[in-house]
Amino acid sequence: MDDVEARRRVIEAADRLYYGNGIQAVGMDRLRTESGVSLKRLYSLFSSKEEIVLGVLSHRHQLWTQGLEAQVSQVGAPQDRVLAVYDYLAGWFTDDTFRGCGFINAFGEIGTAPSIAAAVREHKESFQRFMVGLVAQAGGSAELAGYLALLAEGAQTTAAIAGSPDPARQARRAAQTLISAELGDRTTVTV
Amino acid sequence: MDDVEARRRVIEAADRLYYGNGIQAVGMDRLRTESGVSLKRLYSLFSSKEEIVLGVLSHRHQLWTQGLEAQVSQVGAPQDRVLAVYDYLAGWFTDDTFRGCGFINAFGEIGTAPSIAAAVREHKESFQRFMVGLVAQAGGSAELAGYLALLAEGAQTTAAIAGSPDPARQARRAAQTLISAELGDRTTVTV
DNA sequence: AGCGTAAGAGAACGATCGTTCTCCACAAAA
DNA sequence: TTTTGTGGAGAACGATCGTTCTCTTACGCT
């Protein structure tokens, strides 16, 4: 097993364990057992647990971004591409391992560590930028994109706590209303 | 110091420490030191740390509810009473100890404990009911109330992570748009 | 074959976790 | 004054934390 493969196994196991149980609740011994990577190797690949957490967040950011872009790319009409964000959320919320946004959870638990707080902030800023671009393609303002991002964030926490995927559809309908209010209804082409 | 006063000191210290540092990061020794209540007394007042966390959540629920109702009660016009929710958030977000919603944080960190998850769920359901009532007074639907609750939830996490109180005002403007879309603009009386 | 070295398993380290127990001081009752 | 008992301070408990170290095995090189 080379270093690349070992890192992959560690990050994958850590992501699953930290996300499902909380970060502090999972010790290095458990991570060793479930990743199959010895403690010595773990500490040669990562300098500390905090580095592993940062690696997990980076990995999660990639998965999120790729999944989101894949969902959006399946849709053509600019306004529907914006709404596809909430369809992506709806699919995620029905995953039975769903337990809210891993970044928000990490921030609440160990956001006092500056490097963790920074990683979470960057992820959320990246999502904001993504929404601004997507909304701009539909002719909408950055202000509108901010509203739609708030709805997406609210849907994530509400779905996690209520244990229901419904907030995704609810957020989608609210987004439709906000888009229509700024842009008018463009489901039929106007010239 | 009677039991009532001792409980008050424990809950107050625990709330401050857990909210500011995360729950698992604060041990019973620190809680003993900062509350001034001995470990023996602590365990005669509460059967376990989990009971203390539940007490903190209950206390936080009371503070939140009272503060919210106080803010809303200062306003007369039904639509403005709805918007006062976001003014309450704006005030909270500027508190320099603000670190997001304590319930969301607790859920992410130790939501695997059923009693904690239940307490968080009840708090959020209570807020949903509050919004439904408030929106109904303005002639709005439960569906609209759901949208406005999502905005409030999203504003809390976004403000915490971005470290800015601005999402409160952003959510307020989005809420205004959603209210106008369902009810029309009622800032001047229409007959 | 003999030697050097990297990596494995997991014991060990000091610290701290939640919880319990011991010991002592002081106040009320006899 | 002596006895009894309640509650405080904090030591102690076993477990587990993140991290390091030891010991052993096994493989590459000459």
C-alpha cells in the first residue's frame, strides 16, 4: 500500500467516522482500526489529528463541489440550473447517513481552532461565489444569490434536525418565488 | 447557597462554557471551578453531564423564546412583527460571544445521544410553530412561515461562520420579498 | 548468507475525561 | 461539651485521549 492509497483510506474512514459521530468522539485508535493504517503510519502521513480533520474537510469540499456541479450541468435553462441546487440537496437529505452539513458541525464543535474555522469559512464562501455565478447566468443579482444561499443553508440544518428531506423542496419553492420576484417568470421565452 | 441558586450558577456557567468552547471540550473540573459549585454538589443536583447539557438547552430555549417575544411585542403591524424576528437575530449576531445557534452546535456535536437530539428537535419545532402563528396574524400561510424559518436558520449559520451580522439584514430583505409575493405590499392600507 | 533499514503491531506516556470516594471542618442537637 | 451529620475540597478511579516509543519482523542490497 503506497502513501497515496494509505492517505485515501485514512481520509475516507475519518470522514465517515467524524461525520457520523462527531470529531472529538472518535479517537485515533478507532481511526487506526477502521482505516487499517497503523498509528505510526498515520503520524507519518499527518502531523496531528487536526491535520486529518483539515484533510477531511478538503475532501468533503471536493465531493460537495463535484456533486453540485454535476447536478447543475444536467439542466439547461439558467433558472432551472439555479433550482437544481435544491434538487441536489434533496438527494443528499435522503441519504440515510445524512447528519447535516459537516462544515457547520465541525465549526460548532471545534471552530475555536483557527485553521478549522478558516477551512469552514472558505467552503461557505466558495458556495456563495458558486451561487452568485449561477444566478448571474440567469440574469439575477448577487443579492438574490445571497437569499438563495441562505435558503440552502437553512434547509440543511432544518432537514438534519427534523430528520426529513422535505426542507429541500420547501427551499426550492421559496427560491422560485424569490427568483420570480426579481426576474419575473421566464418559463416561456420572452422577446 | 440553596439548591435553586446552585443550579442557576451551574447552568449559567455551563451555558457560557459549552457554547463558547463546545461541549466535549469542557470538563467537569472546569465547570466546578467556574460555577463555584463542588463536584459532589454538582452530582447531587444533576445525575450526569448529559443532564446538565439538557438543562443548558432548556435554559437557552427560555432565553431565546423570551427575547424573541419581547422583540416582536414592540411592534404593532402584523407584517412588521414578522420582520422583527430578523431584527432580533441582528441584535444577537452583534453580540461578541455569538457563535451560531447553540442547538445546531449541540446537535452536530452530540446529536447521536437521543435525549439531546430530541431537545434540539423540540426547540426547532417550537420556533416553527411560533413563525406559523406570527405569519398567520399577518394573513400568511404556514408554507410562507416555513420559508421564513429557513431564512432565519440559514442566517444563523451564515452569520456565525462568516463572522458578520449582515445575514440578518439579508434574510430580512428576502423575507420582505416573500411576504410581498404572497400577500402583496400592505405598508399602506388597501380597501 | 549476512547486514541495514523501513514498517508493522501495539505498549506506554502523561494528560484529562466523567464519576465516585475519602477525609475533614463546622453546625445543630443532646 | 460531646456527638452526629451534612457538605465542602479535592484525591482517586478506571477509561480514554492524542502522541511517541519499543520491539520485532521481513525485505532489499552486497
